[in-house]
Amino acid sequence: MVILLAHSFATLSYECLTCTGRLYPWSAPLTETAQRETGTTLHRKQESSISIISRFAHRFKAALGNCASLSRMMSITHFYIWYFLCMGLGLASVVCVCLWNSHWRGGFAWDGSSLQFNWHPVLMVTGMLVLYGNGAVLYRVPLTWGENKLPWKLLHAALMLVALILSVIGLCAVFGNHNVSNIPNLYSLHSWIGIITSVLFATQWAAGMAVFLVPCSAGSLRKLLKPQHVWLGGSLMTLCIAACISGINEKLFFVLKGNTNGSLPYSQLPPEAMLGNSLGVLIVAFRLVVLKILSNHEWQRPENQPLDVPYAP
């Protein structure tokens, strides 16, 4: 930008100097005809100076526009770097939790045994963490900004619905296993955080459908509830992280005792503990990347219409 402005200023200065003239003091007195010609010449030079200033203003505006376009392009590039990192961390989390429960925990079943319990962490991480996080950052994708918002609202709601369904199935898996094995339900801090998160998430989804997707909802109501919807969504993401981390730690303490199944104790950090801890790190990193994307105001979707305009699909 500095180079463009300097070039424009230098061009203006040169053209002004070449268009400027003056009568020398030793010149002979001018005749009436010469005076008229001189006045016409000065008038033309003034018009030329105005034209030069206009051209300079145009070049200055163009330079600012080029700088703004470059800045916008860099911002979009940075977004996609963070977005692909978000997708990569989410995929790595799903692969890690599937590997843990299939390789070290014996696989999956739906018979009330511990194999049924293995569905619980897989479904919760996939639904309440990965799908939820990707649904939350959907509106930040620049490719969606120039399009009608309704299809992206529907996709956002669909991702959240799939996440909710997976979480319900995950809860059914753990309750079924506990009932068959005569294990008490909802006694640990992990279970308290998890059930509160699930209830709030279901409430959030139902309220979002009623307020933001039903055509008859008032624009003033959407304007009032949108900040609360965004805030609760971010808070639920944090609760999901807390539930996942506490659940991973609780599971590792239960299965890595070192005296019942021949495995090393958790304190000696066997390979299963390494994998579980790595899963926790991936989950936290995923949350931080999602938070980075959501907190950057440059990546917010521009509003194409005022919020008080009645919603029409």
C-alpha cells in the first residue's frame, strides 16, 4: 500500500510541476491579445490540475481497494487453514475412540454386556463433539456467504439432529449396560455433567427449530434470542468437553487397575492409557480450534437482510 500511494503522489507532483507556469519579472509587458491567451492558458492549466487531482484520488481509492481485497483474501485463507485443522482433529478423535474400544475394549455388541457400553464413548464423541462442533462453524464457511441462508440453516439443524440422535443412542447403551450389570446410574460427576449437557442440547435444538426455522416466528423474537442461542451453543460445547474428559479418565481408572485383568496400572502409563490420554488431548485441541473459528469476527457470516424482516423460506 505504501508503494502504491508513493507512486501516485510522485505522479501527481510531476504532472503539477509540468503544468505550472509563471511570467518572469524581466518579461516585456503583454498586449491585450497576449493577456487573453495567457488567461486561457492558465484556465486550461487549472482544469488540468483538477483532472490530475481527480486521477490521484481515483488511484488512491483503487490502492485502498486493492489492499482491502488482499487483506480479505488473507483472512479467508487463514480461515480455511483453521477449518481444515478442525476437520482433521475431529476425524482423528473419532478414529482414536473407535480404535480404543475395538482393539483394547473388545469391540461392540448390543447385549447388555461391556461390549454394549463401548458404543457410549464412540457415539458421544462422534455426535456431541465432532458433529456438534462442525455444525457450529458451518455458518463461518465463506462459500456459504453468497448463498441463500435457508439451505444452510437446514443443514445446521440436520447436523445437530444427527448429533442429538447419536447421543440418545449412546445414553441408551450405557443405561442398558448398567441395568443388566446392576451398576448404579447417575452417581458420578461425569454422568451428572453428561445428562445435563444432553438435556440442554435437546432443549437448544427444539428452541432453535421453533424460533429460527418456523416461518411464522417473529423477527423481533429471533433478534432477541439469537445472542442467547449462540452463547448457549458455545457453553454446551464446553460442557461436552468436560463430560468427555471426565469420562475418559473415569474409564481408564476403572479398567487399568493392574490386578484384575493382567494389565498394567494406569499410573505406569500402558499403551491403552497413552491412547486414552491422547484422545483427551485431541478433544481439547478440537474445542480450542472451534473456539478460535467462532470468536473471530472477520469470519462471521454477513447478514444479508435485517433481522426485523419477517422470515420467509
